[in-house]
Amino acid sequence: MLRLTLRSLRAEALRMLLSALAVVLGVAFVAGTLIFIDGMRAGAYERAGTFDRHTDVGVYAERDPIPPSLVERVRAVDGVRAAEGELTGTAGVVGADGRPVLGFGFLAAIPTDPALQSYDVVAGRLPTRPGEVVLDAGTVADEGFTLGTPVRVGGDSGAARPYTLVGTVDVADTTRDVGGPFIGLVGADALAVTGGDGYGRIMVAAGPGVADTVLAERIAEVAGAGTTVRHRQAILDAAVADAVRDLRQFNLVLLTFAGVAVVVAAFVIANTFTIVLAQRTRRTALLRLVGATRGQVFRATLLESAVVGLVASALGVLVGAGLAAGLTALLGALATPLAGTLTVTPATVAGCLAAGTVLTLGAACVPAWQGTRVAPVAALTDAAVQVTRPAGRVRLVVGALVLAAGVAALAGAAPAGQVLLVALGGVLGFLGVVLFGPVLVPALVRVLGAPARWLVGATAGLAVANAVRNPRRVAATATALVIGIGLVSSFVIGAQSTKVGIERSVDAQVGADFLVTGVGGDLPAGLVDDLAARPEVGVAHEQRGTVVDGVEYRAAHPALVGRTLAGVDSGTVQRLGPGRVLVHRELARARGWSTGDRVTLHGRSFEVAAVVTVAPSAFGGSAPAGYRVELAAADFDRLFPGQRGYLAEVDPAEGVSAASARTAVEEVLAGYPTVNLMDQAAYKRMLTGTVDMLLAFVVALLGLAVVIALVGVANTLSLSVLERTRENAVLRAVGLTRGRMRAMLAVEAVLTALVGAVLGVALGVGVGAGTMALLAELGGDFGLVLPWGQLAGILAVAVLAALVASVLPARRALSRPVVQALGAE
């Protein structure tokens, strides 16, 4: 049996080619992900501690910043050679042309004591006194800065101020290379630029002969509560943990999509073995007739699947290594801080080989078991060669119940407020389609085949008959597409619905022509006052808000607030001003307030100027929907001094054109390098750009699962062509042309793929509808938006791919002469 199995595998290698390709693609996805992540992790370990090469002990703030006075106390501890405070934050640089340097600026306080300095200086020196700055070499080269000249640097504390450029450093491929300029200042200047009142940590160098663990214990006695003291090894361990934490999450995301591809590959493999074993019915019966036991036949099939799985997995590991190498080279060329080295570990190789082999074995188990049920008497008849056994009643009933449960879970997700019900509904919906597929898929093939009969004629009728002759087979082939296209459709629908919800929220909450946003943080102090001082600007309002005791307080401007409200229940919005507030309907009802009442808010008395209706927001909040109070900016300052916002609304003055106002605003912003200016349309594009980028990433990852499923369509069609060799020869003998033979197989492939795509889109619509209903129930301005163009594109891609998948089977069907094909067994 062993020799016979291996001989059969060699003789029928072409039959397993496409199923092996499915395993190769699935394993390549997993292997490429693991190898790439291993390389990123190795790079993260290399970069960890780059700026702590001379730090023996670190004192870290747990909540509040570390005051400068603690730095002095630590410096006085016995055994401390040097101690300095360090903080990191956001800042910006004004370029040589007077405009802010693009990119996210990374600010760090650089130690002045050489015992703690761990930067690689390219030119000049590190700053040693206030008023000096060091930049990364790339920024200096791009902007044409020269050493000894002033460079304007600004942050949260206010407008940019000049600092003398004393040196350049190399921070490429480190955690401080984030795509923008790197700015290094001494500690006092770093505090002044960021507006902070303390450091994030204290860096300590030990004196000669002092162990870092001993010194850490001494410093811990001085540091007191609210701080964490770490010795050198603990510092490195923490740096590594921080570096690989995001990598683990990224790894989990990639492996999730890889898991989808593997599941689809399992469907393809199982269907392939079902077809191949059905075509071997007479051979299996002959083996049983000459004495082979059911166990021998079962083990022979499993051996065959194991060999196919092992070989395909080995190829998949090689392909995955190539993908990881390409991606690693791409990140290296882009000089991103995530770049790593190609790292192939024995554990990854062994795990991928085992996973691919076990996957193939598991997928072949059920077909192998079914193949052992062939009776020896089947060798005497042709009846058993074409197995068209319908699905059992139990399977169909369970499938219908599971499908109904999935629909109920999706419908009940919003009222229950449970996101897990959406996921459960999607999984149950897919399982229901799989179980109920032998009835559902052939019915849809007949429905979708009706227009094809009208367009193509009798050839399409033959294609429909061929597609539905084995309900289990066509259902397994079509449902392999459902999971991939279902996930793609749900993400497309969710992305479009989210984008529309964001745009609605911007329309509801932003009422000005221009918007000034902070880059990576709040707006700098003094910016709004400088804007309001320009005569070309009529309104300059900083959006600020905070939540206290379940109530959201927002600073509002009388000229803008009316544009962003859904309605006014009572009172007059124009009466908003010092000492008077607008209260939203839900809060007024809960507290029993009405227009004209005196109410106490955060310890101060105010008059209710109007009761208004809240506009739904796609951005959410930590307060119950509608529990909001709008205050004048001066009152907000008194209640919450120091509270900043990340967005300012700007309107031109009366009679000033938008172009003139924009020019005036740009002149002011030239001194604030950490802000951006945009109109409402640009602001919407900025907010929705992340959604588009995420959607492109997800679709690219899920695309492999769809490709594997389409490989399954081609595989099923190719094996069916072998099964119908004599039948196709008869059709050709009675006049079916080569063109119509190709058309028949193309229609069969298209109908199979189109049914899977339609079911996938339907599943995606259900998941998207459940998700949007849940978000709307939680208080967001979300609704289901169907991107008909994109959904039609998904169906069109499935149809075109199916047409391509039919080319090889058609060529195989026409490759044998009619006379020879008529004699085929």
C-alpha cells in the first residue's frame, strides 16, 4: 500500500498542483509574517537602550512629572557620578524659508554631563547651556542650516524662539527617528518649550566601583513614593518590552489575517481530496476487492495528504522568507524606525512545516474517511464513479438554525450594546452558509444562471447543469470565497460608514471656514490670542472641553455655537456670554433645569441662557450623550485654567475675503511650527485618511484569502474536467465547438465564483449593519452606508478572476483528441 500510494501520488501530481498552491500561499503568509516579526524584534532588541548606554540607574515618574528639585537630591546621593532629568515631547522647527519643517518633531532633553551622553555626534557638539540646540543631520542637510546660526524652535508653550545650532546627531533607525526633525535641548530649555513642570525620568551614572543595584537602593530611599527606580538591566529590559509590545500586537493582527487565509486553504484542500477520491472510486473498490482493508485505504490517503502538505509547506516557507526579505528591504530603504534584519529561526521553520502538514492532514481526514466507505462491489459498476449524494437533513436543519442564530445575533447586537454579538453573528452566519450551502448555493447558481441562458443560450444551460450536479462540491467551492469576500465587504462598508459619520460630525461640530490643528498634541499657548489680534480675523476660537462628574463642559463662541447645534428647545443662543450657559436637553431633563434658572456648575453659579439639542458625534466622549454644557471662553478659563485644546476655528472678519484671511493666518502660524492650517474639506480628508489607509491595508491582507479561494475554483473546475472527459468528448462529437466549450467552462466558473461573492457581500452587509447600529446605539452619528461602487467592484473582480481561472481547465479539456477522449475511463 505504501508503494502504491507513492506511485499514485507521482502519477497524479498535476491533480494536486492547485491544492498544493493553496497550502503554499497559506503557509507563505504565516511564515512571512513570523519571519518579518522575528526580524523586527531582533532590530528592536538592537535599538533598545540606544540612549542609555551610560545610564546605570533610572528614576521614572509613575504619574506626575518629576520636579527639578528631585534631580538635585538624587545628584547628592553617595555614589552618584552624574544625574540629570530627561523628558521627551513634541516640538517643531521653523525652516530656512520661514515655514515649519514638515513631519512630527521629536524633542528630547539632552544631558550636559559627558558621563550620561549617548548620542552619536555627526558635526559640532551637544548643547551644554541654555539657548543651544542640536538637530538630526538629515534636517540640517535638507534645510541648509549651518552651525552657529539661530534656529527657531517652538512647542506647546508658545511661539517659536531662536536657539543657536551647535551640532548635528545621527538618530536614524532609532526610537527617536519618527519621520520629522529631532530636536535636542538642555533640560531647562526642553521644559520651557514643552510648557512642562517636570521631567519624565532621571538618568544616573554611577561612580567608580559602585554597583548599579546598590546605587538603585540608595536612590529609592531618596526618590520616595510616585517614582520607580531601576538598575541598568531593568532599564534595558523595560526598553525591550516597550519596543516589542507594539510588535506583538502587530504580529497578532497579521496572524489573524493569516489564519483567515489558512482556513480558506483548508476548504480548498478538503474539496480537492473529496473530488480526487470520488474519481478514484473504482480504483478504491478494486483495492478493497483484492483484500485492502478500510484502515489501509484511510492511512494511504492520509499519507498522500501528509506528503502533499509537507512539500507544499516547505515551498511556502521559502516563499514566505522571500516576502519577509522583500518587506524588510523596503522598510530599510525607506529608513523607517521599524526596519529590522531578515531573521529565520528553526522554531519558525519547524512551526510552519508542522502547521501546513497538519492543516492538509486535517482537511483530508473527512474525505479520506468517506473514501473508505466504498464497497468492493462498486468495482463492477460505473454508478459509483459520479458521487452526487445530497446533503443530509440533519446538516440542513442545523445549518438553517445556525444561519438564523447568526442573523439574530447581528440584529440584537445594537440593543444589547455588545460588540461580541457582532463577531458571533458573523461567525455563525458563515457557518450557517457552509452547512446550508448544498441547498443555498445550487439555488443561487440556477437563479444567476437564468440571465446567462438568455445571453449565451444552451451552452449556459449546460454550465448550470454541470455546476449543480454535485451540490456538496459547488457549495464547498463557493463558500471558500465567502469568508474572504465577506470580511473585505464588511471592512469596506464599515470604512465608508465611518467616513460619512466623521464628515457629519465635522459638519455638526465645526462651524468656521478655517481650522488650525496641533501636530501630535494641543495648540501652543498664545496662538489663538495672536490670531484674534489680526484685523483680518473675525473669529478665533479654541475648542476646549473636559468631563467632570459625568458632565461635559465645552468652551463655546456665540458666533459659532449656533451652527453646530441640532436645535433650540427654549431660550436664545445669542444670550451665551459671561455668567450664562447653554444646557443640552438631556442634562436639563435629568437635573430639572429650564431657561432662566440659576444653576451651580463646578462650584460657580450660572444662568441657563437656553436649552438646546445636542448634535450626535462620531468622535464619542466619556460623558453620557447629551450631558453637555456650553460656556463662554472666559468662564471656561476660570473653571478649568490651563485646559488646552487641539483645534481652533477661524473665520474671516466682516468684508475680508477668505484668501486675505488665510494669508494673515499663515503669517501668524509661521511662528508656531507645531500646528497645521486647513479648511473643512482638508480637515475631513485628514480625519478620514487614516480610515482609507487602514482599509487598504486590510484589503491587501485579505486579498490573499480571496486569491486562495479563486485557486480553489480553478482546482475544482480542473478536476471536474478530468471527471467529465468522456462527456465533454461526446459534446464535441455532436457539434459543440471549441469556443462554446470554453464558454461553458467560463460560465460555470463565473457562476460558482459569483455565488460565493454574492453570499460574501451579503454576509459583509450584515456584519457592517450590525456594527453601525451598535455604534449608533452607543451615541455616535453613524448609519449604514453601502458603497455600491466598491461592492460592485468586488463582484466584478470575482467574475474576472473566475474567467482567468477557467482558462487552464478549458485548455486541458480541449487538449485531447475527441476519439482518444471517448475512450477515456
